[in-house]
Amino acid sequence: MSSDATRSASPVEQWGVFETALRGPAEGNPFTDVTFSAVFRQGERAFPVTGFYDGDGVYRLRFMPDATGEWHYETRGNRPELDGRSGTFTALAPSAGNHGPVRVRDSFHFIHADGTPFIPFGTTCYAWIHQSGALQRQTLQTLAGAPFNKLRMCILPKWYPFNHVEPERYPFEGTPPRQWDFARFNPAFFRHLDTCVADLCTLGIEADLILFHPYDEDRFGFHREHCEVHWGFDRMGEANDDRYLRYVIARYAAYRNVWWSLANEWDFVKPKQPSDWLRLGGIIQAEDPHRRLASIHNGGCDFDHAQPWITHCSLQKPHTDGARAYRDRYRKPVIYDECHYEGNIPQSWGNLTAEKMVAQFWSAWINGAYCGHGETYLAPDEVLWWSKGGVLRGRSPACLAFMKTLLADAPSNGAPMNPPYWETWGVPDEYYLVHLHEQQPAKWKIRLSGDNARFKASLIDPWAMTIAPLGEFHGDAELDLPPGRTHLVLRFVRVHHTH
Amino acid sequence: MSSDATRSASPVEQWGVFETALRGPAEGNPFTDVTFSAVFRQGERAFPVTGFYDGDGVYRLRFMPDATGEWHYETRGNRPELDGRSGTFTALAPSAGNHGPVRVRDSFHFIHADGTPFIPFGTTCYAWIHQSGALQRQTLQTLAGAPFNKLRMCILPKWYPFNHVEPERYPFEGTPPRQWDFARFNPAFFRHLDTCVADLCTLGIEADLILFHPYDEDRFGFHREHCEVHWGFDRMGEANDDRYLRYVIARYAAYRNVWWSLANEWDFVKPKQPSDWLRLGGIIQAEDPHRRLASIHNGGCDFDHAQPWITHCSLQKPHTDGARAYRDRYRKPVIYDECHYEGNIPQSWGNLTAEKMVAQFWSAWINGAYCGHGETYLAPDEVLWWSKGGVLRGRSPACLAFMKTLLADAPSNGAPMNPPYWETWGVPDEYYLVHLHEQQPAKWKIRLSGDNARFKASLIDPWAMTIAPLGEFHGDAELDLPPGRTHLVLRFVRVHHTH
């Protein structure tokens, strides 16, 4: 290989997606016959990256440079035109709004690579990419005006109550409902998903990509107790599952806003065994060169979050006050990605009041965890935000925006406190947030600090979205609280005098 | 012993307390020097009963005949005047209102010995017996008009926030605060407790007697983080603990309304180890001839409810929807004796709204458990119902009375149902109760039965205490529900036509 053969590509920004394409064979089955990869290097650092076939004889490599400066790569492949090719490109300083990927900070929290805090305020639109173009555009428009910075979304289409629409595109070659060649991906489907992930990135939203899920059955009977396979994407078998997962990693790991959610409701995916999830998790661990955040979300049974590829506990629970047990056991961040949704559908998980949805977020936070939103209001067109996207009708998003703004001011080293600080989060002697749940104390006592430092007290109403000053306190403080109000939050911020 | 020496006593009613007294030594320490017991017999059945010293040279035996007819007893003692004495008495049919002791029914429920159902609606007045006579009379008066049929109450006095009153009587001879002869009981204290237990029995209230508790410390500092022993009844040592427990069993086991609660917040009693609780539980098992209901109540850590002397799980939890795990594990009834209290005190466990207190009961019931009430409203005189008794100020008791009446009509073989019946309790094809928690479904679907039986549907508002008929439904029913209301209950009762 001469240095002339080294391609010099246009610069990309740090944490942006560098992409290059090579032409290779289009005959046979390129998805199974052809191997194609590269090693990306900067100085001593090397990142092995798997390429992917994108149809029409085009083979692509995607890579996210995690530092500015010169980068070099060299390919390997089992076809001459894909082997031993090399190239260079330059990574420039990130543009405004590009804070880099999100990583775990201090065991229980998240932070962008550039040091910008990331406090997850997630929402859920499981099947938004499978809806009409107009509806997808509306979803993005809604997200642009909403407080959410993380979106749970399925790659595989969803067949479920309120979700009986055949999508425009399928991830595999074939004919719906059940004639699929699982060994051949549909590039058009994935090119569309590329755009969706990139659009979310532009909006500053992390794409929590759900890789497998159990929503692939026709269910009959009033309570849907009899079921038949719909597409069968939940039971493709080990070889097809593994190939699909490797393809998704090769294609999406370079997007800085991608998180892996190995499954939604892993224990409800009947055709899979725990050993399958361990094997699939091992593939993520081995093959994601960018080490994206990764989790697995439960139905009724907790997964073993100690697995090394799991970066945080992604939980479904009806209550959000139990995070300490998960923190203590796993020493990882805890996100209640699902804790029922605001809405009014008959299903027990989809008819919380807006007040309760907001309270779930506060309860999670005070106990050292994060929370996720969803919305399920009945609509004649069956477009429910939780799955199809569209517009938000509920009253919780405004309150969550208020909460998000408020927490942006909270100290980054805050933590749930121990008795005698009940339901209190903060930093001893500096900052306290107390969540009063469905409590109505007439008086509240708190020891603000051992010395005589003064604290500004505020009464926060997360529902009315008001912050009322209560005056300054010090030492052992006792406050009178208004009667008959619940879900209030008390905040005490130490006053530092500058001279 | 000649048959002339056999005393013939006045008749008592079945499940009443037969009591007889003998004179014996008053010198030395009768509590430790003298042994005194009897065997009660009817036909082939024999019940060994321990007597107790009641001061002034008087030794008593108490026994509850569990069947009508002739009973005979013969004493044993290590003093001639207490040994080999025999007697007979007749047990008559029980009077109205005497339904016999409460027993476990069908693993998870309770029933009186005469077959009358017992659905626990407990409340809590921990230290009511230690208050002034006037206050105790007021407590009994309040209980007479309240829906509660079980009362959690401590035998040993309580020293705790809102509880810094030295009682009129102490269980041991000595001088407060810490000069006690634990080897000598104070008969006046226990004669008073006899009356209290009997008064509750007259009101049809089970006395859940708490035998040990951790509330015996002077706590200093704003958050009471420094503590000193107050009376020391929580750290009397093994021999004194055992003697006290045996004395209480000898004295109270014959009362049909007595339940044993070995401890309140067992894990907060710092001077005791798990092995102490196992030993003390073993004493209950070995020495209670009447096999009263027995439990042990937790602070933060569950006890092992599999112990053979434990008849039911007595829990403290902030949520009451987790009973199924306890039912499945222990196959015993579950009572959330403490799930926070209605009130407005600063302590996090004492400021629930009345609505939430009521919802705790419903949530427990729907999941196959029972619940307990408590009330902690600030009062200038520091008389809070939860501990001292007095009057009830809250709004939950009326709603609990409504609930109790409503459940008296529910089928005795009802149970929490499995998906797709979420948060539903009932009997398949016969009766369903659905608790909607903080949910606001606009529509609700339920499969009422496979055949065409008709069901009367009602919308129950546990807070407004209304039952609104919704009409008749059958098969796969779909109901429209009023918007914006929470904590509603739906009831479906099968219509049986008689010809």
C-alpha cells in the first residue's frame, strides 16, 4: 500500500460522526459473506471498528473521534477492494451544543464528555420511527419544545394495543407479516433510522435505543390471553439475533447520543432465556468501540445489573423511592425509565394523574435516582405519545421543565441523606431539598448545620411551579407550613457572603 | 386430697376468663421463689396453665374454656397450700357479642372461634394505659364510636417525642427513673392492665399487646442523635426479660381478645440481638396454653416470619401494595400494622393526608392484606391519638367505617387476582373489586365471566363515601369513568336470580 492510496477526508468535529464508504461486492449476501472492519488510531490509541453493508455495493465505516487532531484508519476485509485501505481525517473542536457523549459520573450520575452535567429527563415514544412521515415530524417538533433530553425508542417495530399499524419499512428483507430473510437487512429502514438518531442528536436528546422487545404478538380475547406471533422479530433465533445486534452496533455506535437498551421488559420476551441476554450483553461489551451507556429494562423481574456491560440500572417500578437498594448493591446510576405513565387508558400502567407523574420524578431524585416520563391519553386516532409520538396533551411536562430548571442549580455532589434527614437530598451544611410526598406537616424541623451559617429557605410547589421565599434560617430550624397541601418541596441554600 | 377439697366455682361463659385465687406465702420474693400452675381438663383434653402472684399473698390462675360443659383443674406448686388443689366449674354458652378468640382462617385471613368473620381494622394508641384516668376513659369512649376492632398498645411505658410523661404506675417495684427491682412486679400496674384489656374486650376490640419496644431513651440534640437510658425496660437482661414475658403470658393469655406482638420495631431495640427474639418467641410458643395470635413488628428490617410461633406478618412499610411476596413466602396473613399515620407532625411517618391513609387500607386489601390506622395531629397538650389516645380529629376513621361496612358484604373466599386482572380482588365469575389508586382511566375494561351472567356494577368513592350504581354488565365489559377523580373503587357483583 502506497501513501498515495491514503484517502484524506473532510474534517469532522470532535464527538461527531466520521463516515467513509468503500465500494465492494453487491452479489451473494454481502451481510453474511463479506467481512469489513478498520482500526482507527490517534497516536498510541487504537479503536477497532466494524463496518457495515448499506446496500448497492456500498460498505461504510462510522467512527466518533473522542479527541481533536489527526486521525488515521486502515481497513481489513475478506475482499481485496475492502482490505488494506487507509485514510486520515482531522477532528476539529466541537461546535456549540455538542457536549460529547454522556458517561457515568461519580458512580451514580451522568456527565457529558466536555463536563456539562447531564440530568436525565427521559420520555418514551417506543414506535415513533415506525409512524408516518408527518407524524414523525410532529414528534420532533414536540420534542423541540419539551423538557426531555432522553428518548426511549424501539428499533424493531411494535405490535401491541394502540399499535396495530404496519410500518412503511421493515428492518429485514421480506414480506409482512412473517416472510423474512433475517440474514438480509433492509438498508432503507436503517438509513431512515440514521436520520432519526441524528435528528434527536441535533435536538440534544439521547436516543435510548431498545434493541429487543416483547411486542410482537397478535393477542386475541378480551384480555388478550391468546397470542400468535405477528412478525416474529422477537424469536429470530440466536444466529439472527447476534447478527442483527452486531449490525446495529456497527451502524450506530458512532453517534454520540446513542445509548443501548438491550431489551424492554426483558423477562416478558418469552422466546429468550437469561443466557440469551447474557450472550447478547457480551456482544455489546466486546464490539462497541465507543463504550456507550448500556442497560436492560425489566418487566416484573429485575435483571442482574452487576453484569459488566451494564452501565446503569434501567428500572420499571410502580414506586420510585427504592433506589438506595439498587445504588448500594450495584454502585451504578439508577433510572426509573418506566414508573407508569400520565394518561387515562384502562391499562393499569397508563393512567396516572399528572401530579403523580411529577411526584414520581421528585421521589426518584430525592432518593438518588432519575426518572422517565410517558403519556397515554386516549385519542380517537390511537396516537398516544408513549408509543407513536405526536403531541403532548398532559400537564406533567411543564412541571418537569420547572423541575429540570430548578435542579440545574442544585449542587452536583448532592446525594440522598441519611436519618435524621428523611426524604432529604443535598450536601451537608450547604444545600438541602426535602420532598414531602403525600404529607401535610404543619411544622417541619431541620438541622441546617453545626455552625451558624444562614440558609435561604424556599417553599417549592412542583405542581403550581412556584418558589416562595420563607426567609433565612440557621442551626436547628423549625418552619410553619401551609395546611392541606401535599407534594411540596423545601429547599435550603446556604448564604455565602463575599467580601 | 379428698373430693371435699374440690372447689366448685361459679360458671363462666365459653371463651370467658375463668379465674381462681389461692392464698400462699407473701414473704420472700413470691415472684421468684414460688412456682404455681395447674392443669385444666375436659374429658381427654388437658391444658397446662401457669399461675401468677398478684401481691398480698394471693396467687391466681386464669383460664379460657374453649368449650361449654364441665371443666376440672388441679394445681401444682412448691408450697403445700398451692399444691394439689382441685376445682371444677361449668362453661356456659357464650353471651351475645362473645364470638370467641380470633384465629387464622384459610392461611391469609382471620375468623372468630364461633365462625364470625374478623377483618382487622386496627388502630394504634401505644401508651394509652399510661395516661391519666380521665384520658383513658376518653380513649375508650372514642373507641366505642370508632370503626376499629384491634388496638396496638404497649405494656411497658413509652418515652419518646410527644411522650415525656411519667406514668402513674410502673410494671416493676422501684423508683423512677432507673431504680428497679426487675424481679418484683407491681401488681397494681397489672391489675390496671387487666381492666384495660377487659374494657377493650367489652368493646369488641382485640388488644394487640406489644411486649417489648425501643422507646425508652432520653434523646438529646435537635435530631435526638444522642441518647441516654430512661427507665431501662428495654435492657433488663435475659433473665428479667424472660420472667416478665412469662408473667404476662400467665396473666393475660386467658383473655380471648389478646394478641401477642413480641416487639414494636424489633430491629430498633438496640440492646437485643436476633437470638433474644428467637428465645422470647420460643417462650410464647411453649407457654401460652391458648395459642394466641402472635407476631413481631419491624422497624427497617423484616423479621423471619417463618418462625413457628408467628401466626401472621405484622409489617411496617411506607407502601401497602407488596403483600403478595409475604403471602407467597410465609403463607400467613399479612397486616400492615404501620404504614405511616394521618397527621401533620414533622416526623416523616406522621403526616399523611386522610385520603392517603384511606388509600393505604384499600391498597392493602386489594393485594390480600390488612392495614392499621394511626393519627398524629399536632396538639398543644401533646395528646396525639397514636400514642396517648383521647379523641380522633382526622377524617380517615369515617372513611374506614364506610370501607369496613362495604367489606362485610364481600365474599369470604375473595383473593387478589392475577393478570390480566390488575389491582383486582375477588372471586372469579362472582365478585370483583378494582382499586384505581392514583389512576384516572377514562375507560375501564374487565372480563366479568366466561358465561353470560350479569353483574351489578358500582362506582365506589372511598373518600366521598358514596356507592353509585353504574348499571348491569356481562361478559367483556367496558365502562366510562368520570374524569379527574382518583382512588376510586369499582365493584362488580354477580346477579343471582332466584325462582
